[in-house]
Amino acid sequence: MRKLANSELDRKSVEGFKEAQKTPVIIVLDDIRSLHNIGSVFRTADAFLVEKIYLCGITATPPNKEIHKTALGATDTVAWEYEKDVLTTLTTLQQQGVTVLAIEQVENAVFLQDFEPQTGKKYALVFGNEVKGVSEEAVALADGCIEIPQLGTKHSLNISVSAGIVVWDIFRKLQYAEN
């Protein structure tokens, strides 16, 4: 076994990324405080060809050198938009036929391993504040909630870790369904 060289990784150019067919996933970040978390979510979105990121509330926007440290250029590839109010954003997405899913620990949440995304549907995944999580109002507005099962003592994950886990799982399930 040997480590692959960068030239062997078949990386897309910025133009190639923008022209590529996207995974039918939109990420909504609501009131994310950490610039490093925001940048990391951009990298995850780039890795799995996420369609768009909405940055809402107090969530910082590019260009920002702290976001850039972890995004490593993904702010140039992944489409993003700032919207002040997350509830307006979610309502607009629903009106466009997007299924809104809050990633949160709530009553009647579907465990991630049990969630089966449907081919042909588009999903908006809502990730909330590092301390408070997804707001009660956003949870109430969502079409459903997904929970990442956890067995330790903390029962919470870093927002960027949660985004990576959920986006990867949905990407994997959609790719498997198409092949």
C-alpha cells in the first residue's frame, strides 16, 4: 500500500465543481458561533457536492480568514447565501418543495441509521447553535428530525462533526440507491 499523490486524486477544478451534478442536500447553519466550525462544514459540503449552504442569524460569512483556515478554498466552490432569519429561510425552502430536517435530539426523532432518503427529493439539513442546538421554533417548523445516536456520557457532538456524519450518511445512501 502507498499513499496517493495529489495528482492521483482526480480533484475537480472550481469550474468542474460548479458544473458537477450536486447531491440534493442543502445545509442550513443557524447561529453558529465558531468560525472553524463554519469552515469545516464548507469543506464537508465540498467533499460531498452539497448543493448550497445557508448561513443564518449570527453565523459569520466568507470572506473571513478564520473560516478560510478550515474551509481551505471550499467557500469558492460551494454556493452559499446569508439569510438573517432561519424560519423565513426554512419556510421558503419548504415552499420550493425541499424537505426540511432538523438535526437534533427531540421526541420522535428518526435515528440516522434508520433514515432512508428518497431519490428525487431534496433535503435541507438544519444544524443549530453549539450550545442551544436547533431552536424550538425551527424544530416545530421542520418536516422531521434526525438524531445521531450516542452512547457516551456527553450526548452531544461538535457541529462540524455532526454535519460530517449526517451528510456522509445521506450521500452514501443516495449514491447506493442510484447504483
